[in-house]
Amino acid sequence: MEHLIDIRHVNKIYKMGDNVVEALKDICFTVDPGEYVAVLGPSGSGKSTLMNIIGCMDTMTSGEYYLAGIPIQRMQDSQLTMVRNVLIGFIFQRYHLISTYTVLQNVMMPLLVRGASYKDAERTAAAKLSMLGMGERLNHKPSELSGGQQQRVAIARALVCEPKLLLADEPTGALDSATGKEVMKLFAEVNGMGHTVVSITHDLNIASYAKRVVRIVDGELTDSGETGADVKL
């Protein structure tokens, strides 16, 4: 089986004046299709830098990265934009929903950007929202929803184009603990449907929902085969 994510000896160096910061040091990391992996690390560990590279939002200083077999290190900016749009669904801590759009319009947007007809986009978005329990909120604005409901809409938007990878950045950071648990159970359900999920987090509790946990500290990644059930809260 071909790895969905295959990162080989990746380094990321930032130069700030005379200072050189090694944000990532010789990172080797693979994720197979259908996996649910948490990248766990404290603030300043390099996890955000790693997320940006996985999400094709930043470039590596050296090394190789293959996403679904595509050599990301050889891609130009315009090609990386296409890779992000086609292969990756992003879920952010603050949802990033458009406040003036309805729930349905927010989820339709990625499909319309990719050239789908309005009717097809509307039908597909409504079906995805219904699957995630938001079928009765199609015409609501984000401000009319709870935090958990907004995150469900964000997940629907991320999934609507059927990406290969669902990449979540601190997905419950803006939620209370009870709502956070609800959203993390939803991630487990989405993974159970066959979607590959990579969650970036500093939270042991969030990492515990994943099937595999890798830890990053001071720019170095440790993958000991730890499962979410092994994470000590």
C-alpha cells in the first residue's frame, strides 16, 4: 500500500537576522490511507511548522515529501494551491466560516470554486451537512449556531470535495470540554467512514481519540507506535 503521507528527512530552518532556528530536524513520518493520527507536542515544539508542511502551506528547507505519491518538494506555488484544493480538507480552531453566508452556502463554496454547478453544489453540500447532523440548520448563519455546530459545519466544508486527507489544527481549542468531546467523537466517526485524519494538538485528551500518536519536541519527531489508548491523561 502506498503511503498517503510520506515525509523523508525533512528539515525546516528559519533565519532571523544572525539567528538560525531549526524548527524541524530530520523528520521522517508516514501515514497510510484510512489512518487517524495525532501529532502531539507542546507550544514551540514545531508541530505548527510540521502541519504547515503537511498541508502544503509552507516549504521545507531540505528533504522530501510525497502526498498521495505527488513529490511536493518539486511543486511550484500554483501547483501547491491545486494540491491543497484537491487533496486536503482543513479544519481550524476558529472555524473560518463566512459570517454573511448561510450554513449551506459555506459548505457549497469549495464545490463552486472547483467549477461545480450551483444545483450540484447545493445537493452535495446539503447531503454532507445532513450526514453530520446539521440538516435542519441549512439556512442559519454561523452566528446562530453553537461552537460545536459551527465546527460540524467546518468539518462538512472540509469533507464536501472528498479530499484524501482531513487535516485538523487544534480542532477543539475554541470549545468547552463537553462540546470538545462531542466533536472528537465525530472525528472518530468520520475516520470510521474511511477518511484519513491527522490532528495537530497540544492536548493529551484530544490525542487520546486517535488510533496512533506521534510526539514532537524541539523539532524532533518520535513515533513509538503509541496508540491513543496509550496516552496518559
